[in-house]
Amino acid sequence: MLNHEQRDIYLVIGGNGFLGRHIVQQLRDRGDIVSAFDIVQRYTDVPFYSGDISDQTSVASALRQVCIFNPSFQIL
């Protein structure tokens, strides 16, 4: 069992779609911390952020809320 400090944190964009739902479930089953971002809310057991992927403000707001930091991220 992983302790709290070792779990990864994920924001699944499109978390309510067919693939997104499965990804959310797999991550939760692994013990990771998961949030979903989508237009329509279907989850009650994971943090949910509502918005459209084409709206930069919505995406940026969700990313700030989940406190994601990836030091290896590079913009190409």
C-alpha cells in the first residue's frame, strides 16, 4: 500500500467520456489521487471541474485547483 506522500495526482481531461471513465477508475484502483475535468458532471466520488477543453480559462482554473507540478514538462 502506498502512503499519501507517494501517490501521484492526476487531472483527467474528458474524465466523463468512455475512455476517461476507465482511466479515472484505473487510477483510483491504483491508489492515485484523481480529479475529472469535463463539460458534464457524472462523478460524486472524485473532485470535478466543469469546463470546455477549448476554453483556456476553464482548463487553467482546473489545473490551479489540483496543484499539479511537473518539473520535466516542456512546451514544444
